[in-house]
Amino acid sequence: MPLDVCQLPLVGGHPALDLVNTLERGAPPVDGYQPHDFLSDTSALLRWTTRVGLVSDAEADRVGRAWRDDPGAAHAGLTAVRNIREELHLVLLASIPDADGGAAGAQGGPGWGDPIAAGAALVGLQERWSGAAARATLVLDRGDPPEVRLAYGSVPTMLVADRIVESVLDVLLTSDLTRVRRCPLAEGGCGWLFLDQSRNGSRRWCRMADCGSAVKSRRLTERRRAARAVTR
């Protein structure tokens, strides 16, 4: 049975990458099987955004009430977040070296990133950001020193999608995309994305305790079987 969204490991190093990882990223669908989507409904979406700190508990309550009053807006919000997730995934696959070997743009490879699709995805993200910015408000934070910031999420029904767009913009504009990795599918990994924050940039697995250990254990078993076959 798949994990609940609140049990999902947060391996991305940034909420936007963890968003990409709320959908299984393994092998392509086979015989009608569809990858499991951890954002199964609006309740799961609210719990996930609260968990990663994109909305507060009070804001989640406000969004939940607005969505209950307007089921159509709730469905639109969930659909928007899922679309943002896939647009970001396309952009990142076309922007980073393929963790499975070769260039990410190598057509047909397991990490194939389509530059044309990525360009269209960027246009979509820009349109979503423009809408979010139009709904945002300027806020004065009376700190030391005081600063004015753009606060996203002034419309409850769109608050979650707007905060997620803000997070996506942050990772695309401020992160070193050469440090984005994908858990290597060709070696038995899950295909999730993460920021490699190791000093020498050598991280390969989403989590060594998960994919890394599983692959190493499988390789050890295969070597032992091969050794037994030779000695017979």
C-alpha cells in the first residue's frame, strides 16, 4: 500500500522539488497502470503544503473552508498544482545532466528532457506566476531593517497554487540547476529529483536508506548467486 502523503520522504532539498516527487517517477505506465499520485485529493494537498511549510495551519483551515464552499474552485486548485508540478518536472529534466548517463536531452534515453516541451512549460509557469503576482499584495515587514515584500496568497481559493508557484519561481531563479540530480532509474532508483548539497557534488541517490541500500543489496545478492554458479 502506498505511503500517505504525510509519510512521504522529503528528499528534494526544496519544497518545489518535493512537489515533483509527489508523483511516482519510475518506469512508464504499463498495461493501464498509472503512477501513484500522492496528491490524491484536496485534503492530501492541504496536508502536504502544511507539512512542507508553504501554508500555515490557520491558512490551511481558511483554504479548506473556501474549498468546501466552492467545490469547483477546489478541483481547479488541485488541477493547477498538478499541472505546475509537471511543468516544473519538464523544465528540470531539460535543464540538468541526466543522472542515468548521457545528456538529459538525449532522445529516447531514460532521462530524456524535451527542450521544446520545457519551453512550453516555462511559458505556462510564467502565466501562472503572472496570475499569482496579480493576486499578491505588498506588505511592509517592520524588521531591522524594515523591508517590503510581495505576499502571495491573498485569495483563499488560489492560495495554495499561488504559494506553490512562488516556490517554483524561487527554485528556478535562485538554485544552482547543475546541482539538481535524479535518482538513477537505470540503476534501480526511483527517478525522484533532489538538490545535491554535498560538498563534492557526488550524491547519487534520493536517500541511501531507500534506493541506495536497495540497489546495493540487490547487487550483492546477484554477485553471490554468480559466485555460487561458478563454483558448482
